[in-house]
Amino acid sequence: MGRIDKLMATMSLEEKIGQLNMVASSRVVTGPGERHDLLEGIRAGRIGNLLNLWGADETRAVQRLAVEESRLRIPLLMGLDVIHGHRTIFPVSLAEACQFAPDLWEKTARVAAEEAAEDGVAMTFAPMLDVARDPRWGRIVESPGEDPWVASQMAAAKTRGFQGRDLAARDSVAATAKHLCAYGAVTAGREYASADVSERTLHEVYLPPFAAAVAAGVAAVMPGFIDIAGAPMTSNAKLLQGWLRGVAGFDGVVISDYNAIAELINHGVAPDLVEAAALALNAGVDIDMTSGAYIGALPEALERGLVTMSAIDSSVRRVLKLKERLGLFDDPYRRGSARPRASQAAERRELAREAARAAIVLLTNRSGILPLSPETRRIAVIGPLAAAQQEMLGSWASAGRPEDAVSILDGLKAALPKCRIDHAADVDIEAESTDGISVAVDLCAGAEIVVLSLGEAAAMSGEAASRTDLGLPGRQRALAEAILDLGKPVIATLTSGRPLTLPWLFERADAVLATWFLGDEAGHAVADVLTGKFNPAGRLPVSWPRDVGQVPIFYNERPSGRPFAPGAHYSSTYLDAPPTPQFPFGHGLSYSRFALRDLRCDPTVVKAGDIVEVSVTVHNESEMDGEVTLFLFVRDPVASVARPLLELKGVQKLELDAGRRKQAKWRLPVEDLSFVGQGLERVLEPGRFEIHVGQSADPSGLLSGAIELAP
Ligand code: BGC
């Protein structure tokens, strides 16, 4: 008999359910939840899992209770939201997505895992894989953006990074793919609201990133808080059992979201905790995060015949198996026993800087003001985000410390020691007072260039942070307009967790950069880009709307019967705005200028099983070395189901010296042209397929070719 069988044979019902129970330590609380007597519960075997505790000493102390003082000595599983870094804070996920760089995504997850494990953590509730197309929804900041292909790449890279080669290693943590699924489709972008998406959209858009995480071996999956068309995800047997375990082949642990099992009562599908617990368990939810429904009500559910002992046993086995895979039985103190080497701290900061600058998107550079001239002698740095160290950390700062973050002001001061840099506090991020505007105007009057740091506070995106207005909060617009009226060159940086609709700023400022929440190295990264030490390479993973009325907005829409035609009244548009975004998916300027030529597809007549080689020649026509990002899209113009106008199938980033040319090549398997057919099965239909390559999803910039799939 193996270890798990032996244990199972000796466990009481309460001890079994204890393994399905996760309780929050008081260190961080992210929602309503039952309070427990933690220490007693661990000793008694009623609490098998904890969240929100970290620190080598703290985790060791509670682990000791489980492995030395509980009857069965089963180690605790300790989880934490290690989302974009643990001690070293990297850019928020939406910013990381701008890098389009799976190797970098993996590296930052690796460091986050190492640091979390050094603090005794064995599980992270990441990666978040919710495709997000509505910037009203605050959690877009945690997402990989609007595209399922990008989200799938991120799913695999993050899972590899967190889990490493061996889940049992002392520097690996179990990853949790969340939140299955379609959370990004909540009604009107309103947090926790219902989503109503078609089966097709589930299978084409929202599920593929989770399939990719499962294929990469993700240890856990978390269903979302929401319901999809009346079926709450926490009790959604069709998706959790049928799709996740059945179709995707997941054999790991399903862990509920915070208090979500009890919330099945509010959803209106369970009258009480007993039925809520039964619904969740029967749907395949193994661990109850904080609601107390399992420990409190599963025994009664069993008595009433609502659940079977074998369903409870299956969940317990899965949890014990995960603890075994994590090496917790062999050495429960494995994590939390290593200290970082001195050189590692510097390497991690260096990675944070590399990740931060690669995430910055240069949205406009109208007058070519950037990079800053080395002759610049006097800059005014103003706006409420200029000196805001804490805000740089973003919405999930884990064990990050505000004092470790470099503000934009400090980054510029460090980068430009010979330049006079003036700063004064002006308006607040959100407050209504305009008192500071005149001080800022006076300060800017003597400057050659103004850096205007605008945006949102970190808490204005993330969970429970939906907004109806995507403009600048408080009196920031008044500040910006007063400065723009001076007629000085103005460079605006936008610190935010979502695209902000600021057409007036894009029209008037000399340059605007999306700088998101870049983490500890924010200020240095911004300075690297402004000074030209780093040639901007970030690209938008979301279509940037002109107006909130355009959302949801995304590039891979299906064609309309009356497609948008400028000037045509009966076409798919608005009376008061075009349907196109302010900046398309993939947009991002460089200080270099790249041109594409010669799209080739080889062969041009293909059959199932073939691979098409797609190539283009890219030329750096500028005098600056730089990195270009190329997007490969396909379109199936005639099919049994209307296919999107463009579908992303590949991305390449190439370093290209000034004046040089290179060929970019993709190997596109013909099977990538298949799609979800009318009966939700995958179909590959013969006929003509368009192949497009461009620097963004803007149709006017695409090079196009075609291939023919023979019957
Ligand atoms: C969030 C999850 C998170 C959990 C634990 C919830 O409120 O939705 O994303 O992992 O809290 O902190």
C-alpha cells in the first residue's frame, strides 16, 4: 500500500474533510470569510491548507503544528497570490503581456516562485488566464489581454516558470490556472456580475488558455466567482468535470475561489451551506477556500445522501497527491529553508528592470521628441504618479515593499545627473482639489520639457475595481490641460491598470507612453526608455478604445453583413465615433522604423498534416538598432461558420541593427487552420485561407498572401 492509501485507511471523516479545507491566516484577507481558530484547527486535523501566510519562520511554526502535533502528521499546503512577483515585484500581468516574450514570462515566474518558496509558500494562485476585452473590468490588469493565443502562450510559460522542472524542488510552487472561465465577460464589465457567453466563444476564446495550462502540467485550477448563463462556475459540473477533467484531461486539484462555495447561496442555486457544499463537491471542487462550507456542512450532506463517501475520498486523494508531488511529506520544511545568495538579489532586480522596460508601450511620439536629447538641461516632472513609489507595485504586491520601488521621478534623476529636474506635489490621483495646479504651471514655465505622470492608483484596477469612466480620475485632466496650454513639449506617462480613453491627450501631448504598474524598477525602466538607453519594444495586448462606449473591443471580431465603410450610413459603426480603436492590438512605437516586404507562403497548396513556411523580409530603415514585433494572422474567408476577420497564430520579435534586413519565418501547421465547427467539434475545411503579417492588427499595415487547402 502506498502512503496515500495507508493514510486514507486511517483517516476519520473530519480529518478527510480537513484536507479539503483551506483557511486564511490573518495576514491578508481578500474577502468575507468565516474566522477559525487556526492553531487548534491545524492540530485537530480540521485545517489542511492555509492561504495568505508567508515568511520562513511563520510558515515553519504552523507547519510544525501539522506535522508534529496533529494525529496523522499530514503537512499543510500553504498558498498565496504570488501574481507578478513576491519580494521582487515585476510588472502587472497586463504589462507583462506587452512584452510578447514567453521566455521573459517564464523567468519572472521562476524568480517569483523561488522567492515565494524561500518564504515557505508551496502554491500560488496564478497564472490568471482570463481573456479580457472590457477595460471597465478592473481585473483586466491581471489578465494577459484580449487574445486567446497570447493567453495560451502565457499559460504555458507561467506554469513552467512557477513549477520549474520538478514540483518537489525546494524552489518550485504549484501553479493555479484561474479563473475558469469567462470572468472577463462579466456583464457591462461589472465585477462579480453574470457572464452570458455562447458555447462557441467559450471553446474558441475562454477555454484554450486553460487547456494550454493543463497541457503544461498545471497543478491546480480555480473556478471563477461568476455564473455563466445561470450556472455558477463553483458548481459547474459540465465545465469542471466534463470539460476540465474529461476533455482537457486535468488530474490535479480544483480549488474554489475565496468564499465562493458559500456564495452559491447568493447565486440562487443552493438554499443553505449543506446544499452549497454538495453542489461544489459534486462538480469537482476539491478544496474549499475559506467559506467553511466543507468542514461545516459536508458531514450533513453525506448523511442526507447529497454526496457520496467516494466523492469525498476522490477529492482527498487529489489533495494528498498534490502534497506528495510537492515533496511535502518527505520534507515539510523544504520550502522556507533556503536563503537567497547575495548575488541573487542584484540579478532579480536586473530582471525586474529588463521586464519593466520591455513592458512599456510608446503610444505616440508625434514630434519625434523621444528619445530625449542628451543636451536636455531642465525638465519638470509633475503629476500625481511622478513620485508615487507605492503605486508602482500594482494590485498584487505580495511581499513587495513600497520603499523598494523606484518612482518615475527618482528614475529620471538617477538617469540624468546633469539635468536639473524640478518636481512639486500638485493634484492628487483622485481628489477634487485644483489647488496644486498653479504651482505646477509655475514650475513648468522654466522647463525645456515637461514629463507629466498621470493615471490611476494601483487600487483602481484589480479585484472589485470596475470603472464606468475610463478617463483620468480626480482633476488630472485640468492639470494636464493647464500644462499643455503652456505650449512646452510634454511627454505623458500613463500609470494604469487598463487602457484609458484620452483622445485629447493623444492629440495634444508630444509623446504618450503606457507605463502600467511596472513594479520595483518602474522609474529606472521609464528613464531607460525616455533617454533612449532602451529602444521601446512593448506592444499592446489589447485594443485601446477611443471611448468607453466602444467596449468590449477586440481585433478578432467576426465580419458583419454590413462591414464598416467610412461614410456609409448602413454600415457597422456609431453615429458619433468610428468603430476602430484609438490604437490597435499590437500597436507600439519604436525609435527605429521597420518596413515589411515579400510575404511568402511555401507551399501554397497544402493538405492536412502539412506545415506551411511563412516568411517576410523586415528592414530596419532607421538609424537606430531596435526590436521589431511581427504578428502572423490567418483568416478563413468562407467557412461553414463565420470566422473572425483575423486570428493570431504566431508572434516573432527580432533584434535588427540600423539599416539591416532579416527574414522572419514561421512554421504554421495546417491543423492551426482548424476551428470549432457547428457541433463544437474541431473541423478543418478545405479552401482558401488568407495569411497576413504585420506590426499590429491594423488592417492597413498588413502584408497578405494566401494558401489553398486541398480537399
Ligand atoms: C480572488 C482570487 C484570489 C483569491 C485568494 C479572490 O478574491 O478572486 O483571484 O486568488 O481571492 O486571495
